[in-house]
Amino acid sequence: LVHASNLFYTEPGIRLAERLSARSLGGRVFFCNSGAEANEAALKLARRYAHDRFGEKKVRVISTLNSFHGRTLFTVTAGGQAKYASGFGPNPEGITHIPYNDVGALEREFSAHGDEICAVILEPMQGEGGMRPGTPEFLQTARRLCTAHDALLILDEVQSGMGRTGALFSYMQKGIVPDILTSAKGLGGGFPIGAMLTSAKVAGAFTPGV
């Protein structure tokens, strides 16, 4: 049996969730079919978490230019490449793109819109953006600002995770811990699987049916 609906628990799924959780964020795991679905779930979770705790105005998402997060309408808009997002409008609103590794641009966004920002989504190493490692300063600034402004830090490790940079997940080399982590590709080695990992506290924003 290689697949069962998320309606059901399966023993292999539980074992995999426990292994991922024990080796990363130590919380909950949501399984899906792809990196795009994992990132879609992460962005939806961040908005729902902010909505429930801070109200309807906290919806802004900060992303980076030349990033890639998937091909659903939400993730293709969050990705910083217009060639993938054009022709499908109107696209989801409230997403701002800044240059990758630009600490000043990130600080300016939080200075101007900190109360409205629900999440920052970053690849700790850009893949389609040209194999550009995120600097520790940039990633640590994102972590600090998210914490200060009650925003969630989402790290897209669909390409950089599962040992591809020398650690199980690339964030482990940068001196930070995200609120939400996504994985796919190397997680299945060709098998169509994605995963979103987060703490039990944040995961609580998703209830049955949501």
C-alpha cells in the first residue's frame, strides 16, 4: 500500500512523522503530494494562525525575488519570478518581494508594515534563483524580525533539505530555527511526497476540515 488519504493514519506515516519531527522542529507533520502543496499549506497556515490570533489585517507575506515555491496560484505568486505568475490573474494579494540576502530591504519592510506581516517565506539556499546560499546575517535578521513582530518564519527546504547542503536541513547550518519548514523532492527520492513541519502551537490553527 503506497498511498492512503490523510483521513487515515498509517503506521509507516506515523514512523516517518516521528523521525522528521525528532530531527527538526519537534512538533507536528502534515503530509501531502509535492513541495508546492507543502508550501501552499505553510502559507495558508501562517495566514490562518495570524488571523485567529491577531485579526484580519495581519496578512502580508514577505518573499524574495527569483525565489520559487511551487505552481499553485498562491505559491506561484509567492515565488519571485513573474514569468511563472503572469497570465493567471488576479493573483492573491498581500505578497511583497525583496532582493535575496538584502538585510536592509527586509528591515525596511518590517519598519513600514510590521504589524501587517504574518510570514516571511525564504529558501535558505535559492535553487532556481541560481544556487545562492542565504547569508547567516540575512536569515538571522529574518528570524529576529519575525519574532519581534509576531510573524512566522517559513523556510522552504524542498530543494535544500534532506542532506543536500551537508546537514539534514540547511537551516541547521545558519544558526536559526524556523516556525514552519517544508520538504519534498529528496524526501521521497522520486516518490511523490511533501511535508510541512511546524510546532504543535502553530499547527493548532488547522482544525479538522480546514
